[in-house]
Amino acid sequence: MGLTKKFTILHSNDMHGDFLAEVKAGSGKLIGGLALLSGYVNKVRREEKNVLYVIAGDMLQGSLIDSEYQGISTMEIMNYLAPDVVSLGNHEFDYGLPQLLFLEKMANFPIVTANLYIKQYHKRLMKPYLIVPKDGFDLMFIGILTDKVIDAVRKDKLVGSFISLEDAAHEVGIITDAYQNLDIDLTVLLTHIGYDSDIELAKLLKPEWGVDMIIGGHSHTILQQPAFVNNVLIAQAGVGTNQIGRFDITVDDDTNSIVEWKWQLIPIEEGIAEPDLRLKQYIDTFADEVDRKYNTIICKFTDTLTHPSRTVETSLGNLFADALAETAESDVMLVGSGAIRSQELGPAVTLKDYRACFPYADFLSRFIIDGAQLKRIFTHIMRPENRNSEGECYQVNGKIRAVYDNTAHNLISLSFNNAPVVDAQTYSIGLIGYHILNSAAFLNITNEELIARCPPKVIATNVAEALEEYLKTHQNIGRKVEGRMTYQ
């Protein structure tokens, strides 16, 4: 064994503008929030010699503070946290590509992404990697992004990504091959592709490339311990700021590999460190402005409505789908589960809570399709391989009942208004812009098929405002989970 050095790598992912601490149910203790998280990072930086703090994508989107300032507030706050390196997530593109490029210029920290290209010129949009010299060792961080980003920027024809895992692995190979002679001691992939894809990516990596770790995001996975696949450690730290991942590793300079490691998922809660009060004061300047503008009640639900998971029917999803179906006067309404950003809402709903819950200012259109096409859509969105942390799942309005056979992988039945859907009969369907632009991949129906019978009817140019208006004029409403899409 050659010269060894110890390093501590702290890692977050999918923070989603989760800036403020909250009270833990049943304990009265504060958990999460950037003041406590920053306090813990500062504490570890004081206690340990070689500390790096990294973020694996999706700093943006999920709080009203973030959306109100179009990510600018988040970048200012992240500058305060001073991560050593960050990779992009798909939600970094939510405010558009020009805004992302502006935010990247604001960042006082390096942002790496290797597999995002300006297609026409075959040039990478971002810096692909970062080599960090630390205590005489060289540590390389390479960013890898999910193909979901292409769904988000589909209007921009110049931008493309190597969307297969094989091509992502190839990108890693290109970079590591180019820098073999630099004697890189530790190679870390900062990915935002989801835990299952991280495992598949690890299997594709050649030993000669020297990848030691994958620190990931996107699937919001909570782990007991990292996976170890093809001699690559794979970790992720859930979602938000209620926890942080911590690797304590020993690296061998001769073999350029990890010879000892320990990983913990550290809960960010009162007592773990002194909160960073200056950061809290800084965040409060944004929060106070948002509170003044948005802290008014727009409606009251009959109960607290919940959205605990994007892969299942939820009471909050049912209400939103019903409301938009009524607004669009459509037979069928599909609302992307991922567009609902809060796990619960109500019974009193403030404008602040609503805007944080449903932030996307997208358009809503109504199309006419036949029953056979409708069955094809539901067969596609209900398939098991779509119902994971990386698929595109939906909430549907109450006039629909769909039953799917998980074993046979087929749709058993689909009914509208208690009557079976007829192949040759026509039905109206409401869709939000993001899903229209990506209809072939998400719904298994092309744009050409959607408009074949008649031009689409634009119902709203801003679906979030249309839904807000509905809620303001419909008081004391509620919904239950009632088996709109079920599985056998």
C-alpha cells in the first residue's frame, strides 16, 4: 500500500428550494432547513482536514422563494453554502435555458455536466468535469444528467444529450481516458439519473476508467447503505434538506482507489450542530418578501389533501385532475404527478402554499382522440416499468376507471362514466404542455395523432393560474382516493 489520505465527502441532492426548517411531527424538534444543514457542513469542515461538499442536481424548484425569484434566490443562497462542486439536475432547466445560463454565471461554485451538448457544433454546454487538488491528491468529479432534461428543453432544437446509459458511460470513458496520465487518485460521478440507472451505469463502466463512486440524485432514494456494483460505490441522500450523506474514505495514492470507507445518512435536526444564523437571516429576507406578497387564504378544503407519492393515486391529485377536467370541459384529464410539488395541502390553502405546490406556468390544451388511442395511452402510463422514481406518472379525473394487470402487462379494462371505452368512439382529453411536447415518449401517442381529427383547443396559457382561479371559486371541496387507476 502506498501513501494514503483520508477524505470526508458530504453530499446532497434534490434540495428543491427546501430552505426553511420545519417541526418534526410528534417531537416538536426542528428538522431540515439550510441554516441547520449549513451549520453541520461548517462543523465538519472545522473538525476534519479534507472535506468536500457536493450536490447532485436539482437545487431549484419546489419552494415559492425559488419560483418567485426564478432561481436567483437559490443561487445566492447556494453561494453562501459554497459547495465544492455541483452537477445539474433536470429542474435546473425549469425556468428555461437562457435563465440557467444566467444562473450558472451567478454561481461562485463549479457546475459540471458532461453529457449535455450543443448538437449542431458538438460542444458541451457546461464544463464536463472538475479536478480538485486536495492535500497532495487529485480528485475528479464528472457530471452526468438524466435525459429528462431534453423533455424540459425540447423547444430548443440546438440542445441535445446522450440519453442512453451506454452513451453516458462512453462520455465517462472519454474524460477518464484523456486524463489517465494526470494520476487521478479518486474519480466520482455526480449523476442525476436515478438510483436504478446509477446501478445500470456502474455495470457499464470499464475498470480501466478508475471510477470509484457514484453520488446520485433524481429518484429521491433513501438508502440504509450504499450499493457496491462493479467495484463502484453508489449513494444518494433522499430529497430536501432533512438529511445529508457522509462518506469518510481512505484513498491509496498507488492504486488510485478507496481502501476504507464508511457512509452515514446524517439527519439534519436540532442538536446536530449550531444553526448558521447569518444564513437564516439571509433566507428570511427572501421569505419575508414572499410572505408579504402571498400569505393570503385563497380557499378551504374539507380536509388536508395529500400527495405522498407520484406513482399512486392521491387525494390532492384527484382534486387537481377533477378541477382541470371541469375547466377544460374534457372527458379525460391527465395531470403529471411530478407537477404536484407538495406532499399535502389544506385545509386552509394560502396563495403561498398553493404556488409552492403547483408552480408550473404551462399551457393546457384539449384534444379529440378515439377510444383505441385512449386505451393505448393508459396501457403505456400504467405499465410497471413506468411506475418508478424515474417514470412519468399521472393523476386522472374521476370519470375514468382503469384496471391494469401487472403480471400480464396489459390493460384489463378502461371505462368512462361507468361505461366501457369504445375503440371507435371519440373522447376529449386535456393535456398540459410539457406532456404534449413529449407525448410520444410519455403517452405513446404522437403529436400528429393528437391533432389528426381537429386542431387542439387552448384552454389556458397558464394552467397554474387557471387552477388557482378554480380553487378561489370552489370553497369547502375535498377528494378521497377511490381507485381511479388500480392494479392486479
